[in-house]
Amino acid sequence: MPNLPKKKPSQSVTTMTELVLPNDTNTLNNLMGGRLLHLMDIAAAITAQRHSERIVVTASVDNVSFSEPIALGDVVTITAQVTRAFNSSMEVYLEVNAENIPAGIKKTTNKAFFTFVAVDQMGKPIYVPEVEPETAEEKERFDGALRRRQLRLVLAKRMKPEEATELKLLFA
Amino acid sequence: MPNLPKKKPSQSVTTMTELVLPNDTNTLNNLMGGRLLHLMDIAAAITAQRHSERIVVTASVDNVSFSEPIALGDVVTITAQVTRAFNSSMEVYLEVNAENIPAGIKKTTNKAFFTFVAVDQMGKPIYVPEVEPETAEEKERFDGALRRRQLRLVLAKRMKPEEATELKLLFA
Amino acid sequence: MPNLPKKKPSQSVTTMTELVLPNDTNTLNNLMGGRLLHLMDIAAAITAQRHSERIVVTASVDNVSFSEPIALGDVVTITAQVTRAFNSSMEVYLEVNAENIPAGIKKTTNKAFFTFVAVDQMGKPIYVPEVEPETAEEKERFDGALRRRQLRLVLAKRMKPEEATELKLLFA
Amino acid sequence: MPNLPKKKPSQSVTTMTELVLPNDTNTLNNLMGGRLLHLMDIAAAITAQRHSERIVVTASVDNVSFSEPIALGDVVTITAQVTRAFNSSMEVYLEVNAENIPAGIKKTTNKAFFTFVAVDQMGKPIYVPEVEPETAEEKERFDGALRRRQLRLVLAKRMKPEEATELKLLFA
Amino acid sequence: MPNLPKKKPSQSVTTMTELVLPNDTNTLNNLMGGRLLHLMDIAAAITAQRHSERIVVTASVDNVSFSEPIALGDVVTITAQVTRAFNSSMEVYLEVNAENIPAGIKKTTNKAFFTFVAVDQMGKPIYVPEVEPETAEEKERFDGALRRRQLRLVLAKRMKPEEATELKLLFA
Amino acid sequence: MPNLPKKKPSQSVTTMTELVLPNDTNTLNNLMGGRLLHLMDIAAAITAQRHSERIVVTASVDNVSFSEPIALGDVVTITAQVTRAFNSSMEVYLEVNAENIPAGIKKTTNKAFFTFVAVDQMGKPIYVPEVEPETAEEKERFDGALRRRQLRLVLAKRMKPEEATELKLLFA
């Protein structure tokens, strides 16, 4: 394991701004959930690339819920920042905002966590720098990353529920 | 709550077959995770439409993990079938297969659950038929739906962990 | 000519399901004919790939007529199955269905035959397995393939009309 | 039937020039047949619109064969001109040329006939001007249109082969 | 002319981050100039929308030069901020940066000015807030806007060169 | 500097015809400026390729103004012809026409100059043939090219305003 200097979330934060176009929408003229996930994946991948300075591939997408419709013509802003790294993997936190500018409406529509693995040109995993959180929110997300990671491993059947110590606390 | 006749998963199953094209791929010439999620969302939405015979909107995407790369030129087959309905929402099970046909390689790359809500033209939720599972696998997914729903509600902070009785059993 | 085992149409059948999106439509909000041909070509190519287990290229598209409009938001289902093989070429039969699910309308909109050639990495034609039809419909399409092939050759000016024995019977 | 003045093919001819982009290509880096048909349909529809000064919809595509590959980066030029009108329908002749400019190679790759129907805002067919051919080639295509129309009707099972007088001559 | 409160450039600044995908590139695998202009237009339009809180349409694009290639897989970051408003029109300054992250290369590739007009639902021009520059750079761009506006008017033949007092100073 | 034979603008003229599709449009259902620039860049690049018989890259786009909206469903025709060459660079003149065919409306919406550089496979600039204008308009554009080139160099800060002799005449 190489001795890479730690990096702060602010060093790799990514802001992506997009206009909702006709082909992105469903019968109700709202942005399709899958299209938004596509944009979120690209924004998060750029952040993971910036943190690791490597090629990255998507490893997993945590539960994402869609409670607010985003309309045709709205402006979507996605901010992506790394929360914590584990060897070759990085968890990225995403926040999605939607604006109907002429109507003066702005709302946060989604929050999600995507995980990426840094790889070399052959696709082999490779170590990434650790994350050094700065703000209170970054620290909270850094701490929660362990719990989310256990949930991912349990859901992927790569960890037994009874070994997920962080998760068990939650349900105690 | 209307008295709609129950429907079987086989009545709304959807098969989507796609070719991985250059613009779907990353630097390693593999399908981007977000693009796959986009396709999965469309396949699952068609299944939910077929089950409910209504307009549907994506409500949530459960944890999806990407462990196998899918290459440029591969054929991707997505099958989507409804597992269980709760009032106006439907859980859809997705299985993704990828084939490199000239190389004779075929593999299951992803399994996931997406949830949809049936709505009327105004976007208001509307009751959908209950699901009547037939095969052993369909019954297992029908039973597991309750546990996955609790997890979704806990993660969306709409249920307290200590009230998630099905989930607690898992960690006991 | 290699001694490849025969294959049944059911071994390579392909189902493609697509949602009609805004950019696929014309001024009347109906699916453009050319866009449908594009989807049919991909579905048929996948079937031909699966039958031959080779790279394939489109050789010809037989007469396709468009008598039923398919609307924005409709679900299009294309099924493609191989009918007969001639050395390195395969004829694929396509059937297109369109559903307006909330309105409860489902109709068969198109039937067509596309022909593909299996090629190696250099683009050279290469032998493919013969087709062994099973059902009555598959046998009828197998038999008709000879007549359609003569029509293709006559139209491409690679056969003289008076040599097209199968076609001449039709007009006798 | 209204007394519309005849129009010449040169009054509605359309030239479409496109660059073959990565997403248009197959595994061999050649333009996919279906993508070319999509472009041809748009070029032909513009010609039919110009001839009729109406909204038009694709009615049918005659047999198209693909004998020459068109490579990534090639320039594709499609010319479309109306050959003959029958009440509300127009036959359009298409010629496709492909150029690899840095290599100094230019070739005619496809010739085809597409048919369109002019419609009003409700989608009802509406009369179009007759075509007045000028050059020898235009006159030959004008004359052949009758035979091609009979073939289309026979293939669509809307005319009995024995009634197709023009076609029968061909096989006599 | 309404008495709208002035707004600062920082209140409407937009950051757009994009990955260069295969279909965006030319034969040399570099981003096509026209595709970059397309992205710049969207980023600038969002900024103009945010400043005016209105629908906006592109009025003009000033001279843009492309001296640095941007490669497939690079990350493009476009920042757009308003420089000055004239009645219903707004000038937007754009800066484009390209990063090859795994190679550790980051460069500024383009600087440009786009102009937008705010319109109502009928497309009629409508007054927008004036711009109040804060930083030295913003003030310099605010001052230069007058000269660039005269150049635009002269080039569009809506002002005689001899009346372009600001421009004439430049060549004196 | 090689002794390449001069070529006429008519030898490389390009006509591109496109239909305005939903995804090309803004909230007012009009073609977005950036999308039009994208199409113009491709049309102009094909002309520059044809003149030089080389790979070309966009060097600059001169001021383009957008005074006329182009609506969804309109037919856009772009003609591109080379005006003058300077060593390895070529200036291309573009004229954009838009037709609403069913309404019988046709208008010239944009005129612009794009500049391209011919390069070899390594991206190195390479000499191109000189342009020999034929018509009065071509000669006028040939002469004006010198003035536009000076303006480009001044705007790119590669020439001092006081050295731009052609431009100075304009403001005298």
C-alpha cells in the first residue's frame, strides 16, 4: 500500500449543470429517473477521477429515491464530492438541485452515494489517497461511510448481516 | 381502494435487448454504469406500465452493484418483472445479461430492484392491481419485497430503524 | 463449406422493447419510419449474430410498409428470428408491435425481412449454420425465403427475371 | 381531386451531407445499415414535403441493398428527388454517395425508392401535384414507378399477382 | 424601463462539467469545435436565465478561436458569467478548461463572449437587471463590453464603422 | 511550400439539409443557437476537407448573429463554400436558410465565416491549394478575407490593432 498524501473533498468537488431537454422526459414532461442517474454517474466519476488521478469505474449506486419531479426546461445542478476512500474504492456524495428559473423555484431533489474503483489501463484496482474531511458535514459523511459500506456488502451478499457491526447498532 | 383483479408477473414481463454503442462507453471501452441504469429504468418502467396500465414514474432505485464489465459491441439483455405492489407503488426486479456473441461468452452482470408509482394525468398516485406470484422464485421475491420496502423507508428517513421489524430480524 | 450443425430459429430469437421518445417523432408526434428501421436493423443484427456466432453486416432490407402510426410514448416491441440461411447470408423475419398501454391498445404495425452476411474480422464472408424450422409458420417462412431471395437478386440486377423460377410461378 | 399545377423533380430535390460519427458505426467501424436508412428517410421526407408543401409520412421503403461499406469519418451525401405522384402518395428516388476525402475515394453505395403520403393536420391523406419529369433519367424513373407501385401492392397483399400487369410483363 | 435592482456576476455564475464522449470527436479523436460551441451556448444561456430570471434566446456569438485540442475522455469545465446588460440583452463571458486527469494536465482552451436576449412567452424582448461588477476582472470586462457591442453592431451592419467611437480609439 | 494547383469554390461546396427535431429546441420550441453552430461546423469542415483533401480542424468561428428564430419541424439548409486559403488555413463562408414548408415560408437566417486548418495524421499543419474565385460574390468574399483575417488576429491578440492596415481603412 503506497503512502499517498491525503486529499480534501474540496480538492475534487465537481459541479455539473444541465438543461432538461425533450428527449430526457417522460409522458408527463418530467425528467426520467434513469436519465438523471446517468448524469449523476458522470458527475460522480469525474470527482472520483479528480481525487484518484486515475481512470475509475462505477462499483455501486446506493438507494436513490425520487420524490420531486423535475420538469422539461428546468436547470439541473449536480454537485459531487468524495466522502471517504477504502484502498482502491471511493464513495462519492451527490446532491441534485433543480431550478425553474422563470418561475423562481429552486429545490433539492435528490441525495445519493455512488462508489467508484480506481483502476489502471488493464482494469486492475489501484490504491487511492485517503480523504481528509474538513467541514462538520464532511466529517459526518466520512463517519457514516463505514455503515453504508457494510450495507452495500450485506446487500451484495459479500458480508453476513451478523458481522455488520455498524448496521447492527442502528437496529439495536 | 378499488377492487382490481390480481395480475401475475408473467403478464407484464419485459425483455429489452440493446447493442453497446461507442457513446455508451468509458475510456476502457466498457459500458458506463449510469448508461446501464438509464436502460434499466426504461425497461422497468415499461413493466410497471404494463402491470398497472397507467402512466408510471420512478420512485426509487435500490442499491445496484457493478462487478462485471460489459464491453463495446456486447449485446445487453434486460428482463424486468414486477414482484409486489403496495397501493400505488410497484417493485420491479431486473436482471441484466451481457453477451459477447463472437467470443461465445454470456454472463449475468446485474440484479436490481426499482420501484415505480402509478399516476394519473395530473401526476396523482392511483391504485394498482396486486401481484400474484407463481413460481418459487417469484414467491421468494414477493416475500422479500416487504423487507426491501422497509429498508427503502429507513434510508429515506420515512421509517425509524427500530420500527423496521423485518429488517431487525435480519440482524438479530 | 464447413459441416456446422443446424440451428433452430428459437435459439437466436431476439425481443427488443423501446419507448418512443420525443426525438424519434415527426410533426404529428408519431414515430418516424426511418427511426423504426434503425431499431429493426439492430434487433435483426443481434439475431443474425446469435445464429452465426459471428460479426454480421446488413446486406439488404426488403420492402417495408408503414400503415399504422406509432405515437410518442408508445411501447414498441420488435421480435426478430432467423428464417433461412444461404451460405454466409441469413434472412431475418421481423414483427413490430406497438402498445399505448394506458389506453389499452396493442397492434401489429409492421412485418419485414432483413438479410445479413456473417463476416470475419477482415470483413470476409464466412459460412453460417443452416436453419431448421420447427413450427408451421417457421416452415412457411423457410419455404418463402427462396422466392424472396430471387426477388432481391432480380431487384439488385444480379438475376434475370426470366431465371427467377420461383417468382415466375407467382405470376403464372 | 383538385387541379394542382404539375411540378418538376428539380423543384424539390434535396441534398443531405453527413459525417459518419462513432455512434453510427458497428464493430467493424462501418456505418450501420439502419442508421443510413434513418438518414435516407429524413432526406426523402424533406423532398416529399417540398413537392407537396404538406406534412408527409413514410408509407413504404422498397428493397435496399448494402453492398459497399461506408467507414467512420466518411462523408455521406444523399440526394433525394421525387419521381412520380399517385393522388396523395409520392415516390422518392434516393442515391447515396460516400467519400473518404483524405484517401481520394468516392463511390455510389446505394440507390433506393421510398414512398410518402401527404396528410393534413389530422393525418388524413390529401392530394399532391403531379410530377413532370424533364431529363431522360427522370422520365425512365417516372415510367418505372408504375411497375414498382404494383410490386409494393403485391408485397403488401393489396393487389393479386395476376392483376399486376406491369410486373407480369417483366416475367413473361 | 422598469427599475430592477442591479445584480452581481457571482449571483448567476454557471459551472458546467462534461466528459468528452466518442460521438463528440473527429477523426483525430479530438472534441469537434461545433460540439464545444453547443455546450458553451447551453452554459451561457443558463447564466443569462439566472441573471434575468426569464426565458432567453441566443443573440450572437463573438469570434471564438480554437488553438488547443481537447481529447476523447478529457473533462471539460465551462464557466459562464454575465459581464454587462444593455436593456434586454446580456453579454456572457465564457472560459473553457480541459483536463486529462490521469495525465495530470489541465489547460485553459477557450475564452469567448456570447450575447442573449431575455424574452417573454411570446418571444418579445423584456428588460433585464443591470450588472454590478465586483472584482477587477469583472470591471474590465464590464468596460470592454461597450467596445465589443460596437464591433457586433458593425459586423451585423447595424452601425457604421465611423460611428463606432470605442472601436475607432483602438485603431487610432 | 508545395506548388498545388488552385481550386475553385464550386469544387468543394457542401449542402447540408436537416430537420429541426425536438431535442434541438429550447423552451420556445425554436432551434438553439449552439445546436445550429454545431451543424454549421460540420458542414464547413466537410467543405474544408473537400478543398484540401486533408483532415481539418476548426481554427475559429467569426461573429455569428441570430436574428430570426427557426422553429421545430423547419427544414434547415446550410451551404458552405471556401472563400480563401492562407498557407494551411481556409476560410469558409456559410449561409443558413430555414423553411417552414407547409406554411410556404423560406428565409435566410444566418451568414457566417468559419476558419479551418488542414493537418496531417499527427495534427501538424499542412499546405492547402489556393482558392480561385469565379463569381462576383466569390471575388468580393476573397477580397474581404484579408480584412476578416486581421480582425481575427487582433481579437486573438496575435496582431496589434495599429498593424491591421485593412481594418484601419475601415475606421478612417
